[in-house]
Amino acid sequence: MRAHVISVAVTDATPTFELAVPCEVFGTDRSDLADPWYELRMCAGSPGPLRTAGGLQVHAPYGFEGLLDADTIIVAACARPVQLDPPARLVEVLREAHARGKRIVSICTGAYVLATAGLLTGRSATTHWMNAGDFAHRFPEVDFLPTALYTDDGDILTSAGTGSAIDLCLHLVRQDHGAAVAGEVARRMVVPPHREGGQSQYPKPVRAETGDDLAPALAWAQERLHEPLSVPQLARAANLGERTFARRFRDRLGVTPLQWLLQQRVRLAQELLETTDEPVEHIARRTGFGTAANLRYHFGRVTTVSPQTYRHVFRHRVAQATGSAGAAKAVLAP
């Protein structure tokens, strides 16, 4: 069984961090989590090393034509000259790859290249908020979402800058290997396991008087997802007043405490559906939904499928990838 090939289109003076993210997520061997893991390839328009904006040398042994052999294409963030005038061959190859049904992803200002190729026409897309006005002016045909962390329009995905590049790459891992594997990759990278793409890129600044860290309260809640939890309880765990806690929570995470709890419970349900054979009724109790009906309702709202369908599709996908119908139970070692 061959690895899923991810090819990154790199241009000179690309921002360092945004290029490093796919290298870390997909280029690090994590075959202990999913075997085979990804195969990462760097593709450029001309032979010879490139340099990032920070001066690091990038070895890209493949030309832009190599993108056509990939399962997923990532267009890395690019310098301003490339935003304004992307390489003609790269634009041509992206159009051909899209016609072949490839999954195509942009990181930060890589969205300029996708838009120039016409791949974002009539589609939702985002980029770094500092480029929002310029991007919207240049590409009025794009359904531009200036505050989104990332967008997923099926075979076309885009992200904002820096941290949201991590969010989108983990989202791809979640699509390919499930929430349990994506969560473990996030844990190893010491980053949040999941942020919804619709969260704001730039939450309001936190005021000095609410500077205590929310991490203990979040950890406390994640250990008790099976219990009925309320905002007052979370506020007490954070040693904050209820109104102060709720305001700060929204400032920091971009969602309300109850929305966050729902996300965490659905994510835990996904992991249990992937890695156990427990009945839906048991999973409902373990995730704090109480009844199977409540789990089905909220799970469907968040994922658009039922728990049973999610388990069936995930198991089928893993069985195809590994050749073993029972492989889903071994996605993460105990």
C-alpha cells in the first residue's frame, strides 16, 4: 500500500513558518500512528535550492510537473512578487491538477495563486487578514471570508497565516486518518487538537485584569466530559467570576464555553467511534450527551453524518488503507 503523496509548490522567499508547518505535520515519520504515513515532496519551477524569507535553504528536487503525481497539492505561502504574478507554469499545472480531481490546498497567501488559476471562483476562501482588502479587491469573484481560520470547500481548501496553517494541516490529517490520529499529532506538536475553520483569525485582545490562564479549567473540563457541566462550574475551576470567565473564554477561543464543550464532546465521540466497538448508547454516556438520541442530534449537527455512518465510513477507509478490516481499533496504541 503506497503512502498518500503530498506535494508542496514552493517559490523563492516563501515565509519560513508557513512552509515549515506542512513539513512538520506530513514530513515527520509518524508510521506508528498510521502506516503508511504521508510522503512529502517539494516542487519548484527551476532546479537548484530556494531560500525562505528567513534565509533557510529549501531543497526541491521535483519540478512543478511533479505536482500532478500527488494526491494532495499544497501551495505554500508566497512573497509579494509571486502573489502579484505567479509563475505561469505553476498556474497551468494547478488547473490541470484540478481537472484531474486532485485535492488542492493553499497556505496563507498561496490563495493568490489558486485565485489566479481560477480555482477559487465562486468558492469560499480565506487568507491572512492583513491581505484581506487587497485580496478581495483583486478577486471579487471569490466568496472571500476575511476572518476564517481556514475553509474547506471539498477539493479546495485554504488557510489564513501562521497558526491557522497548523489548523488546516491537522484538519487534513483528521480527514485522512481520523480524529484520534490528528489529536495525537497535535499532542506531539503541543498545539490545540482542533479549532473549527470558522473561528476568527483575530479575537479581541484579553484585558489585563483577566490574565489568568484558562488551561487548568479546560483540562478540568476535558477530564469530566461525561458529567453535566455548566459555565458556573468552569468559571469556578478557573477561579474567575462567571461573566468575566465567559467574556475571556470568547476572547481567547472565539467560541462560547458551551460551544467549546459541544466541540470537545463530539471530538471525543469521534475518537471512541474510531477506536472502540462500544454501542452508541455507551458512547453517549461517556461523552456527556446522556442518550443516543442526543448524541445523534448534536453529532449530526457538527459532522453532518450520524455516528453509525461516521464509524462505518472511517472503518472502511482505514481498512482500504491498511488492508485490515480491524485496523481502526489499532490506530493509536494504548
